Amino acid sequence: MYSSFQLAKKYLTYYIKAQNGKGHGVHSPFVFDFITHVLNDKKEYECYKKIEALRQQLLNDNSIIEVEDFGAGSAVIPFKKRKINAIAKSSLKNKKFAKLLYRIVNNYKPESIVELGTSFGITTCYIACANKDAEINTFEGSKQIAKIARQNFEQTGFRNINLTEGDFNKTFVAELRAIKKVDFAFIDGNHRRDATLDYFLSLLKKSSNTSIFIFDDIHWSSEMEEAWRQIQEHDSVTLTIDLFFIGLVFFNPDFKVKQHFTIRF
């Protein structure tokens, strides 16, 4: 993981070098449409208020829960006691990007969605609200966090979400076998290179030309940057968009030449 100082330097470099966030100078019709109709859509959708109220509820919750530490490398999984508001502050996608996920799903209307890393379900709710006809399969490692996510889904009334809890190494591939296709995937689980690439390759088997994969924290560490580079170079990938905090991957063969865009957002 990069230090705060290193991340700040990287973000400054990104901001200076990135293409204009309004679409000026972007010659790809698809990317220009994405920038103008999705990235810069300023409409305050009805879902936003309800889900942000739920976020605030979590940020105000001082309750303590026990969270499994799957990264400890022990055969016996240790637990850490953490406050709900501390987890919410560190793990929930901020509203700028959560709302962007809503707009992407709202615009492209994927029917089969996979989310790896539910946390308390804020991004899941944004995605579910964007297309209530979609089937969403979301995965969370911690049982206690998954329990709270389920309560949040119940509170918001979303019925199109299937949540699988447990260590991703044991649940993800097994559950993915039962999913016929993946139109949209948001990967925010294990921030390691090999794990990220494994998730990508597993999801790729279920993808189509119109699928969209989104990877979180692509500049979080040198490992994640290496994973992002390898994903960009994969033969099946025809277009990527780097928004610094997330990376979008497209597979449409109509893009005759592989293209990589870095857009200011």
C-alpha cells in the first residue's frame, strides 16, 4: 500500500496528465458519450437521498463488532473488534464514486451483476436501485458485516440482491459457476495483484462483448498497478478508462484498436 504522500503525488500526476473531464479532445464516440452522459450527469436521482441517509446512519453507529481477518495467514481465522462507524469510514466507497456506479448501471442496464466486496452494502444499494430488474450477486468475507448489509438491504427494500458470505477463496469461484453470464462486475475485494488477476480471469469466462468490469483502487499499491497493467494488456480487453480511484474495462470488438484513456474526474 502506498503512503498518503505517495498517493497524493500520484493523484497530482494523474490530474495534470489526464484528458479533459468534459470530453474536449476525446475522439472516441463511445468514450465521449460516456463522459457527457454518464460521468458528467449531475442529476440528483431519487435513490441518492435514501442511500446516503443509510450511509450517515452507519457513520453515526458506535457499535462494536468482531470482524474476521482473512489476511492474517493463519489456519485459525483471528477476529478484530472494530466500531461500525470506523469500518464505514474506511471501507465504503465515497458518494461521488458510488453515484457514478449508479449512473453506469442506469445507463447501460446490465442484467447480471457481480460485486466482490459488499461491505455494508452501500454500493450494492446504488447498483440495485439503478436497475431493479437486474440480478445482483454480491460477496462479503465477514459474517458480521454481511449481517449488517442484509439488514440494510431489508431497510431499503431492495429484493434483487443475493449475498454470499465467507472467505472469497472458498465462495467466489464456486458461486460463479452457477451464474450464466456477467454483464457488470465491481471488484473491491482483495487488493493483491494475484487475487485481482484471478478474479478478472474467472469473471472473464462469464463475460460478453458488452460486459463492463470495474476495478477499485487501481493505484492503491504497486501490486494493484501491476494488476491493472496486466488487465489492460489482456487480449480480450479493447478499451479501458482510468479515473484514478477506479478503472473501467470494456470488451467490445467494435473498437478495432485497443484504447486506454485517463480521464479527469
